Amino acid sequence: MLELLASENRAIFQDVLAWTICLAALAWGRSPERAVALTWLLVIELPTVFYQISADPGFKRTDVDPFLASTDLVAAIIFIAIALYANRAYPLWIAGMQLLALTAHVARGLAETVSPVAYTTMVIAPGWLQLLFLGCGLGFHLLRQRRYGNYRDWRISRGMAEWSMRRTKRSNGSATLASSLRTRKDGQ
């Protein structure tokens, strides 16, 4: 297995693994799993494929790759937002790995002595862990859902919940959810 990961087929293997895990997350996951999978596919996977097709194969970059740095920055922002609001633990790890990949670009830009091999490893290795975390997170979600039934996808603060209740009350004329929240608040 290690030979496969170190070979030139590593990128193909990672692409197949990414598409498999992301499609599984889209099929069986709920909102956080789907958000992470769509972010991976739309921000990391597809733009990289188009970049590889359009880039000159003989071109070797000796500095920070602005395309990879910008996609890593956009992915980091989205993964952090998902991690902050998802009612799951694994998006925090995915966001952390994305920040690690992002700091590789910063290190390469600030230090002249970062070797191309180290830079490439620091950018690529977190992706493998992100796919592992997404796959494990999807598995744990499915086990938790089977064991306990449906549960919340997103964490909502009390102020956000009350705002959402007022908005729901206004849109459909139903006060049951808002009144149950007030009853629960008065009863405590």
C-alpha cells in the first residue's frame, strides 16, 4: 500500500478515494457531511483537475503556487464555518488540517529554505487526513443515527434559535415552536 501512496499514481488514487467518500457523504450524510463533501469537490477537487489540464506540464513553480494557495484559503474559510456550526466533532479536525495546508503556503512564502518536497508534503498530506476524517465522520454519523435516530445537524445559539423561531412564526403563522420554547424557558 505504501508503494501506491509514494508512486506517481498517488494523485489518481487520492482522486478516486475523494470522489468515493464525497459521493457516499452526499448520498448517506446529512447537511454537515454534504457541506464538507461539496466543499471538497467544488473548491478542491474540480478546480485542481481543471488547473492540471490547463497548466503547462513542463512548468515547475519554485515559489508559492497562487492557485493552490487561493483554493486552500477558500476551503479553509468554508471548513471553519462548517466546523463552528456543525453538530459534529470531525469538521473541527478537517478545518484544522486545512489550516495546516494553508500554513504550508505561508511558510513557503516567508522562508526561502523550505524545500519543494517539504512544501508539497505539507500541502498534500493534510488532504489524506481530511478524507479519513470525513469517511470516519460519515461512518460515526450513520451509526449514531441508527442507534439514536435523527439528531440536529447544526448547533444554534439561543439567540439564533429565538430569531429562527420568530422567523418561522412569521412565515407560516404557527406559534407552536415559539410557545414551546417560552414554556420551557418559564418552567426552568
